[in-house]
Amino acid sequence: MQNIERYLSTLAVALLAAVSLVGCGSQEQAATKRLVVFSQCNNAEPYRASQNERFQELFSKHPDIKFVISDGQADASKQISQIENAILQKPDVLIVAPLERSALSGVMGEAMAAGIPTICLERDIAEPNYTTFVSCDNVEIGRLAGQFIVDYLTKKNGAAQGVFVEISGMQGVQAAKDRHDGAFEVLQQHPEIKVAHQATGNWFQAEAMARMEEALSANAEIDVVYAHNDPMAYGAYLAAKEQGRHEEIAFVGVDGLPHEGVKYVEDGILAATFEYPLCVDKAVELTVQLLADKEFTPEKTYILESRSILGKAD
Amino acid sequence: MKSFVLRNRTLIQSSAGLLVIFVAAILLSPTDLRTDEVLFLKADNLTNMLRVSAPVAIIALGMTLVILTGGIDLSVGSTLAFCSVVAALGLSEWNLGIFAAILLAILAGGAVGLLNGSLIAWLKVQPFVITLASMIGVRGLTRWLSNNQNIQLRTAGEVAVRFFEFFSQKTVMIGLFVLLAAVFALLLSGTVFGRYVRALGDNAKASVYAGLPIKRVQIAVYTLTGLLAGLAGVLTCARTTTGNPNDGIAAELDVIAVVVIGGTSLAGGRGSIVGTVIGALIIAILVNILGLRNVGANEQLMLKAVIIVVAVVMQHQRTSS
């Protein structure tokens, strides 16, 4: 029996620790506050961490709104379960950044059926189970990047010609396909641009470095590297720098996060990056409108424009 | 007789832990602003909670047997993804019927388990190493098979829709777990096979001298675990309406945590299915209440760590006293 007592006392201590941790997690909801829940698919990505930060910054200006974020940890089952939890708490607005198009359709339908206005963020779902969808157009971003590369080569080599390397995001992800398609729509109009090497960096800096080393070995001359995100563009730059070949190559990325891509461009590491909007400002604006006016019906879809962030030389 | 008492003492300890967590969850639960109901106790919430824990809990039943033999199976997370992808491909691209697709997926899991068990039994390599290798290899196989794509069932036709609508139901997912828990409890405590499993983990050398069919027992426990991981993959596929090659990453650790919290000793020999069910409930309640209170994912990981350590410390005290 002594053992059981000891067991219970240890449990009690653990529980106390738990309660204190839980306590800082959330406070009792004041009845007058409006509840906005944001289901984020994976906090552990820089783009998504920036979204969270921006949300918190913007909602902190609305003291009447209680804003909470749940993290799906890149697991569809977890995100479904978190949206189920959210539905039980009947938020005034539910914002969802879905991990997968198919997986979340059902549970978002349940949220709609429960009468909760839902905003789909950045990625939509298989069925239109949302009030409104805020997104941006990766094909258009690819086109912008493609045009930048054509202009850069024309300026450097006197005509739209040169050696081109592409480092893609994860295969099978729509964003990677779109960023490729958009760029190649433009590049294919210039047959003098030689596509020397295409590799997959899976969005990771380290993998892009390894792929770039192979590209450098295989090609004595490279003019431009186009990577589907800024970390991979930076990885490619580091690989080239190691061999002293970074001066001759222009590195182009996508995403343009403030303390990542934008900084790389400022530091002269990247020639350009193309902002993939966080979509947060628009989502907050719509949330505030939905809360203020029950009659407000947003558009089904809002597509935000990208912004080019170019180095000083251009 | 003594070991019987010891086993029960572990169960009493686990049950006390479950009770404490349950009461704490009620006290900590937010309430519905309009009706003042305790959200945690709402039927919707309790069934949501059980459904989301079902896949890990189902695999934990098999893992309990594996750990009782003194082994470990690190490949179950990869196997879950593998079988989820097989089921999704079966229902979409291969045009199998529902029954055939499910059978194929579960058998695929069984095949991974059979391979694990055979290599462990015949090559006498440590289970950790063999299943580490298959965890890596099966993940690669899964990504290759799916071509790194998520296989979506929502747009894959009527048969696929019927499949996920049926198997994602709460009664089906929770019911399967309850049924399997009963079967495995009976298997472990009411059959000769169950006694062999315990004997093997309790004292492997003595089991050899006693002429127990060690190889067959080893192959059986890994195969059973593979089959259960296959079923968990099918259920995950139905629940997410997607065959995702990246599902179940680190799920093996959640499964092992459930078994350990349930009082099964990693040294083998001691533990029970009832304990594992209790372990699964403890983790389920913990995750649910933290979710309802919107505690961050990072803090949740730290709390899980505390719970695991507390459970193992208790085991240690038990065995050393």
C-alpha cells in the first residue's frame, strides 16, 4: 500500500506541474469576448510561424477578441481532432490553414453545419465547405520569377540566353508544381535559355545544398538558379560559395519572409525573391467584418497579389 | 502467486492514475458559455477523443505482446502509412472492392510483421535493429509506391466514398478497438500462447531449456502487430480520406508510450492488455483536455514526457521493492 501512496503523491506533483502549465495555456473566457480559433496545420514551418506571429500582432489590437491557435503538427488526424475540439467551443469565427485538401473537407463541413463562419487560408479543400477562401496564386509567382530571369539574362548576356538550374520543392505538392509551371511558361518562350539541371530539394536548405553541389560538378557554367523557396535558394548559394562560384550566379527564391528571403536579398545573397503573401491581413480584416456584421457575406474567394523583392543591382 | 499480486498492484496503480487524470480533466475543462456544461464530459467530446486515439491504441495491443517477449517494434508508424497508402490505391487506382482493398492493406501490414518476426527469430538480430531497418525501408517503399503523392479518396469515386464514410464512423473505429482489446486480453491471459509470450520475456534462457517454440512465438507477435498496424492504417485512411505516405511518423513512440504508461515493463515478462487500455485512455484524456484548453503543442510534448517518466518511475519502485 505504501507504494500506492507514493505513486499517488508523485502523480499529484505531476498534476500540479500540469495544472500550472495548462493554466498559462488559456484563461477562462470572459462572456463578452468573441472567440476566434485558428487551426494551423504545422507551426514548425517558418512561413506558418510568420503567419501565427502576424495573426497575434493584428488580433492584439482587438481586445474584444480572444484569439487562439491550435497546431496540427503536420498530421491530418490531429488537425481534424483539433477542429472537432474547436466546434465544441462554438467559436464566432474559425480560420483553418488545411494540411490536406481531402482530409479536412468532412470536419469543415461539420463546422459549417454548426453555423460557424469559416475562413480557409492559403490552401483550399476538396469541397467548398468554407465561408470564404483567402489565397494567392503560385503560378503567377512562377511567371514573375520566370520574367525576372529572362530580363536578368538579357541584361547580363545581351540576349535571353544562359544556363539555368531549377531546384524544386517536394514532388506532388501543388505549390511546387505551380511555381515550376509559371516559370516555365515564360522560360519556354526563350529556347536559348538552356535548362542544364533540375533537382528536388524537398523545400529543405540542406538538400538543396547537396543537389547544387551536383549541379556545380556537372556544369562548368551556370547563370541562374531558381529555387522554389528561399531556404533552398540560400542552400544553393552556400554550395556555390564553398567553391567560389557564387559571384557568377544569380540566385532567385520564393516566399519573401521578412527575416528570411527579404534579408537574403538585402544582404546581396539572392538576386530576387517573390513574396508568397501570408494571407493573414486579409483574413483578419474579414474576421473583424464577420464579427461586426451578421449580414456580411464575403466573396467565396480572394486571391492576393505577390510582390517582387529585388536586389539593388536590379 | 507473488507475481500475480505484483501484476495486480501495477493495475491498481494505473487505474488510480487514470482516475486522477479523469477527475483533473473534469476540473480543468472549459465550460459551454451558454449552457454551463462541462465540455470534457460532453458525449460528443468523449467519443471524438476515443476515435482519434483508436489507431494508436489498436497498435498498442500488439505492441504489448511484443514488449512482453522482451522485444520492440519501431516499424509500426511506417507500416501504418504503408497500409493506408495500399488501401487508398486499392480503392482508387487498382479498382478493388472495399473488402479486397481492406484485406490487401491489412495483409500488407501482416507481411511487414512476418518479415520482422522471421528476421528476428532466424537471424537472432536484436528486434530494435531489425525493426529500425524496416521502419526506414517501409517508409521508403511507401513513398515509392505513392510516388510521394497524397492519394485522395474524396474524388476517387463512389466505392471509395462508401469506404471512408463507413469506416470513419465513431461506432466502427471505437467498436473495433473494444473488440480487439477483448480478443487480445483473452489471448494473453487465457491461452497457452499467452503464457509462452510472458515466459519468453520473463526468462528467455529458461524458455529455451523448457523447449518452448520461441521462434514461432516471436514470429507470431510481430505478425499480429503488423496486422494491427495495417488495420490502423486502414482506419487512418478512412478518417483522413487520404492515403498519405507521411502519416504515422513517430507513431511508434506514441504506441510505446501507451504500453509503458500501462505498466508493461520494457524488460519483458510483466504487463497486461488491461494496463495498455488504461495507458491509452490516460494519453487520450491528457491530449484531449490540453486540446480543449488550447495548450500549445510544445507544452503538450513536455507534459507527455512528465507522464511517461512518472509511469516508469513507478514501475521501477515496484520492481525494486
